[in-house]
Amino acid sequence: MPKAIKKDKHKDFLKFLGTAGARFVMIRQLRASGGIWVSYRGTNVLIDPGPGSIVRCATSRPKLDPSQLDAIILTHRHLDHSGDINVMVEAMTEGGFKKRGVVFCPADAINEDSVILRHVTGFPEKIEILKANKNYQVKDFIFSASMKHIHSVETYGIKFDINKTSVSILTDTRYDSELIDFYKTDLLIVSVVFFEPRPGIDHLSLSDAEQLISQIKPKKAILTHFGMTMLKAKPHIQAEELSRKLGIEVLAAYDGMTIDF
């Protein structure tokens, strides 16, 4: 008799716990603001736990258990990205009783008017400061921080590999041609706050995203982190139009959307 094949109990996936961008969509919770959960070979990482992240984990189907997190990554300190950082650190460490996990964040998120409360800083195994163009690792999950973005606070995007698929998360920034080389990946996730350009405000518009996608040429691009003007323009319609225009598959993320690898 042939031996039964034992299935791998770990599933590799990326899940959008929220797709809200900027203040008003977050404040009104027109879209959730829970961040992105990545699971790779049993290593669980939460990226940008904005307000409601703990709730989104509990209501996820299937549920996501924050006590199983191995790391939390803050791309920057703004509240739509960091609002639930303290409760998620507590959850990761089971109220601080189990010293575990790593928090990665820019220096100004911990050193200047810290978004991480002082009594919480001792809960994880360590807090590691993100620096431009540097690699980091927690268990089997390896990621790279980008160059410093052009934004009002210290900000870094990230990229990593899952099962031979390169993935990048291009967070808030002003458009800059230097972004192109770093973000050349199979799957590009890009934050698109504005439908039309807003000069003087360091966020990407839909035309900025189009330009980046056309030059990066990923196998697939996913738009997320929508502001009010993008929601009014119906992100899924804009994504379909970009797909036709660029000849590249472009999707609009929705709350709870899961990408399996």
C-alpha cells in the first residue's frame, strides 16, 4: 500500500484586513483599516495595524489569532497605519505574559512622540528600527525595506518572496521615479489615496499608480488604501480600466480579500 501523503498544515496567503486610506475613510470606517496579514510557512506577520485591526482579526473568516503573530511591521507612524499597534503587541504577547515576536518600525515611530506606549515596549522580544535598503528576517519570513519615501514622516515600503512570487507593498509616498527599481516584483500592491493628483500632498493618485505600474510591469497589481475620491470613482471600475489600458492584470482590493500562494 502506498503511504498517505501528509498535507502541509500551513497555508501561505496575504489578507487585506482593511483597505481604507487617509483620514476620512478611516474615521468614518467606509472601508476597514486593519492592515495586511501575511502568513508564510507558518510565520505570521501583520503590516500596518490601523484602527480596528484587532476586530478585523476576530471577525475574519476563518478567524486570525493575533497570539500567533511573529512580527508586526509599521511602514510609518500615521494613525491609519498604526492606530492598533499597542493592542496588537499585547495580543501577540498574550498581554505581555509571553515575551515573543518582533516589532519593526521607523525610528520616529518609537523615538519621537512614540506611537508605541512605553509599558508595551518590553513585551516583544525586540523592537527593530527600519532603515533604508536593509534586509530583515523573522523565522522564515525575509523582507527588504525600501528607500525612504517622500512623505511627511519617516516611511518605508517593503518587499518579500512567497513561494517564488516576489511581492511588494508600496505604501504612502509622493511619486518618484526612484521607486521603480525597488518595486519591480511579480505582485505590486500600491496605495492609491487620490483619484486625481493633489499637488503638495505626499500621496499617490490614480495617474501616479498607472505610471508606476506601466514602468514596473508586475504580473499583477492590486490597488488599495483608498481615500474618499477613489471610493467615489469606484476602485474596481478604475482597476478594470487600467487592466485594459496597460495589458496588466490590475485589481482593486476589498476588505477581507485574500491572495493564496
